Amino acid sequence: TATGIDMAPFLGFIGPSYTLRSVSVDAQKSLNLFPELNELGTGKHREIAALVSTPGLTRIATLEGPGRGLYAAGNGRLFAVSGSKFYEITITAALEYGTLSSTTGQVGMADNGIDLLIVDGVKGYVFTFATNTFAEITDPDFPTASFCAFMDQYLIVNEVGTRKFWLSALADATDWDGLDFATKEGATDELLTLLVDHRELWLFGRTSTEVYFDSGASDFPFERREFLEHGTAAAETPKKMDNSVFWLERDVNGKHIVFRADGYQPRRVSTHAVETAIDTYGDTSGATSYTYMSGGHSFYVLNFPNASTTWALDVSTSLWSERQSFKTGGGFGRHRAQNHAFAGGRHIVDDYEDGRLYELKDDVYTDDGNPIIRQRRSPHLSANGKRIFYNSFQLDMEVGRGLSSGQGSDPKIMFRYSDDGGHTWSNEKWASAGKQGKFKHRAIWRRLGSSRDRIFEVTISDPIPVTLISALLDVEGARH
């Protein structure tokens, strides 16, 4: 709140996305920016965090069609399915090795050190590492599978439309016995997806989850260890990271929640703001996710195709932010990355819409040459209903990072404010973020009128590194 102190820091200006059902309560937004905490406590202006840029995208290849899956094998090789084609991605080339019968939809991949198994919900395929050969699985006992995993020399798959999961022969992706299956029996919901974490097999249904371990029993080696009365809203959202498992649930009452597992107990990691937003998206069964780690941050990224929206949870801070990319044909929507794999020291992502393959890089400030909109919308600023007179607003940020020439050589900040709780906004006022080397530049706006309830917003689209440190306000005493 404001109390009449000249050039006072606006504590709380740095923060996550947190827009509630009523923007009159809270309308905070961090778009293509995420909070990085000061691990020593508080920093400049007593802020506990800064807002820093999300990574950009550099194209490394163009494949056949929409990205359907990326996989970093245990031997260090990287594989992709794009459109109907199966590729190996090297530092210098994309090597096409085979063709699937399907052209759309996510695929599952897992390897046993000898073979790579690919499933697409229609058929299964095997790529043999030693010979670089790709072939369809012809074993008549192989089920129709959409997800796969590896554990204790077994490749494990679901059977679409059932509660069954199947095991391959030991160390053989092509050999499947018609009796080597078990059924998720704790509840009647269909088995949607599966994954292996810490040598335990997690089986996700829509309303329940079961955890199995390898008991070594001679008739069937996997036995149930735990049962959770929580399932997943979308089969592509369960992922493992940070020694845990994350997933999106839609409970029996219709509410969406993002969970992480603490042992076998689900712990809510979504906020009311995130849950409120997701609840408005309609059918979320097509949501997808990926995880990655960079600069000490672990991110769980959720894409919602129906809403063309992307949310990202920084597990290291438990704070959420939003991501957007330029859409083909104009405008902005969900982030372009669909799947992720880390290989050869690079974060590789594919594109949800076409065959572009990218490296995700912290020191790149466009998405394949397209602008990235970075925006911070503040919490409400009020003083118990009294009128506050604003002489100036100064954005404390890393300035002087303009480029030597072209777009971004004189980077601009777009500034506006709302005096009615975020329903309508002032005209934009522009200021410089500092040409190259102008490290003492100040980004400041003056003569900003008065209000009883104000929200500030700053937006930057130039291709420069953006670090927002704080905001400073010069205000006169609050009056009735």
C-alpha cells in the first residue's frame, strides 16, 4: 500500500501470474518472465526475487510434420517422430529411418539398451540401435498401445481402451507373450497412461492411480504396492521430475488440480488462480506437458491446445508463470514447444504445428526470429480507499542491453495502468530500456494522475535480455 513516501519501492511488483476469477481481487500476470528468488534473502529495494526472461527458440532442423515425440536414449542418441517419419537427430543432421502408418497424435518411446520401442495408439515399431533398422512389430500378441516405459529389462505398454498393461520378453522389444499382462484392478477406470519412476510403475486412470513394483514372482513379476484415489485429466500430463511425479487431475467434482507426489501422497502444487483458469478451458483431455531443468530451475510445463495457453511451474520456487509464442498467421497463443528432450548438452523441443525442431536457449530472445512478448502486470495498489497521487513510476530493470543495430538497438517499454481493477486501461506510454552500454539509463514515467485502486503493466517485445528488478513510486500522501 502507498503511504506518501517519495520514491518508495513497490514491494510485490515482482511476482508470479495470479489472476483470480474477479480481476478486482487480483490480476497479476508474468508472461514469458519467471520469478528467480534471491537465495541470500532480500536484494535491491528489499525485493526477494527478480523477473527474468524465459528461453527463446533457435531452429536446428525442419522435419516432415507436427512434432509427436522426442526421446533421448540411454546411449545418448536422440530420436524424433514428426508427422509420419521417424528420425535420429544428430548435431549436424536429421536422419530419416522409418515411416509410421499414422501421421498425427503423440507417440510413446522407450528403450531397453538394445532396441527402441515406438507406439502410436495404432501399431508398435522397433528401432535396433546396432543396425539402425526400423520395423513394425509383427508379433500377434502385441497389443494396441499408446504409452510405453522400461524397467528391469522389461518394456511395458498399456492396451488402449482397457485396464491392461503388458510386458515384453526380457531385453527383447519384439517378443510379446499373450499371457504376460495384468490388469489395473483397484478401480474400474481405464488405464490411460503409465510411467516408471525410481523403479516403480505408475498406472494412471481417469480417477485412480496404482503403483506397482517388481517382486520377481515367477508367474508375473509386477505386484501392486499403492492405490491412490486420484487420476489424471489428460494422459500426456503425468511426468517425472525432481525425484517426484507431476500430473494434472480433474476430480470427480470437476475441479482441476496439479499434483506432485510426496511419496505416494498427492500434494497440490497449483494455485486457485491456475485452477480457475484451467477450469474455463473446457475439455482438457488433450493437454500435454514436458519438463526440463536449466540454471537451477526445474520446470513443469503444461500446454492446453483448446485454449491455446501454456502454464509453467518453477518447482524450485513453487511459482507459476505463463508462456506464449507467435502464431502462424499472426497473433499470439500457446508456446510452440510440444515435447522436450535433453541430449548432447542441448535442450531440444519440437513444434506442435509443423516440423520445426528447436534448441531452447536462455541467451536467445526470439522464437525462431519471431518476437517474444514479455509482460508484467502488478498487484493492486491502494491505500484503504484513499486517493493516491502518482508523480512518477520508475521501472528498475537491467538497462543498456540494446543491440548494436536493427530491431532492439533502441529497445522500448510499453507502459499502461488501470484504475478500475483491471477492467479498462489507459493509453500506452513508451519509454526506452536503454541503448547498448547506457547502464545508467532510467525508465521512468511522470504525471500519472491519481487513483484509489491502480494496477500497472509493462510490456517489452524487443529481442533483448529482460530482467525486472523492482518498481519505484513517487507518490503524494493518500487523501479521501
